[in-house]
Amino acid sequence: MVLGFSISVPDTWFEVDLNPVTRRASIDALVRERTRGVPELAANRAAISRLLRHTARDAAAGGALFCGVMAEAVEGAGLSASVTVSLLPAPDDVQVVGMTEVTPSMIMSSLAEKAARSQDDTWTTVTLVDLPRVGQGARSYGVEDISLPDRAGWIRTTMMQTFVPVPRSDQVALISCSSPNLVLVDALHDLFDAVTSTFRFVTDGGELMAPV
């Protein structure tokens, strides 16, 4: 029986508290601890805290159970990215009839590709991927426009979403990665793939699930 999951992010990332009661205090304490002795980060402590609180709020509102955030200064510019993990029912247009499990191929049928019509257009690629610790999943990645809350406009992001069926259930684990830094799309997709590849399910015995 699957009781949970585990995922690893680089040591420089922040694993943020999603609990609305405790997240502000815990995020502020985490930022103080992690930026101590790092001048380029300490100078942006308030901005990093705001970024983490904003990301944690949005992740929690979306039903995420885990959220990791990267906030770094690279050549004087801010570089940020996030990864969330959620457990979801099968997509609405995936029909599980007479079956107890969702398959990656079934999820693939619910995802849509989009070709860029110009150099500056958005695009989406859909594919099956093999993850080392959980087997096959369905993946959507590319560049898309995301609407901001409260009609505050939109932001263009690079994203990667990987859907992994939960063994012996009709649920799906969604590992969702994104970043607004579009000049590093290929490098970020490589990073997102590396983080997603650490995802694994945990059983009641604490052992990892075999690939399915």
C-alpha cells in the first residue's frame, strides 16, 4: 500500500512550509538561516521571503503536498524556479472503466501538444518518460502563459508537468516544475527532469515501490 512519496531537490533550494498557519514564520526563519553568511542572498532576504511565501500560498491553494523553490542570484540577475507535488484524481477525460489503475498511456491521451507559430510563441511537447524509481509517466513540457490571480495579468513561464499513476489506485501524482526565466529554457528543462527523476513512492514498510 502506498502511504506517501519522496522527492529530492538540490541543497541550495528551499523546501517551504505549506501550512497557512505556520508558513510565514517558518519561511522567514528558513530564509534567515539559509542566507546567513551569503552576502548576495542576504542582500535580497526580504525579496526571497516574499517569493517563497507567494509560491507557498499558490502551491497550497492548488492542493500541493510538497513545494521546493530555487532563488538564486546569477550574474546579477534573479533566477527562480519551483517544484510541487500533488496527488490528484485521474484527469476528467481519462475513463477508468473496469480497471483499478490509471496508465501513463491513458494520461497521454488527455494531454495536448502545441507547436510554436513563431519564435516568440508558446509551445508544448507531450511524451512518455521512464523515471528510475517509479517506472513510466506521462509528461508535458514547454513554454506557456499563466494567468495571475485576481486578474493581475499573465506571466510567461517554462514548465514541465509529469503525471505518474499511483500503483493500485485511480490517483495520479503530479510533479509540476516551472520558472519565469525563459533565457534558460533548455537548462531548466534538464534541471526539472533531474529533480523529477528523484520522485518515488513510499510504502508502509518504508521501502521504495518497484517500477510499475
